[in-house]
Amino acid sequence: MKNVNFPMLLLAILVIILFALVGIAIAFRSLWLILLFLILGFGTFAYGITLKKRRK
């Protein structure tokens, strides 16, 4: 059985939550929240990818 990398798992869950918040912001029709959560989601996603590349 493989070991679970908990920091990366939590980072992935955070990205999923941020993109779900984009959907909620769309439902509220709030442009500022949509942009905020999109930028935070993509930024967190890019940070996770750079962490993964540094480990290899």
C-alpha cells in the first residue's frame, strides 16, 4: 500500500473547494467573487504543480 501525501491531498481538496466556490459565486451573480475564486483556484493549482515538479 502506498503512503498518502497529506499536504498534497489537502492542497488538491483546497483547489476543488475554490472551484466549487466559483460555482456558488456564479449563482450569486457576483463578478468580484467569481474573479477572486478563479484567481485563487488557478494560483493554488499552479503552486501544487510547481511543488510536484520540484520533488521529482
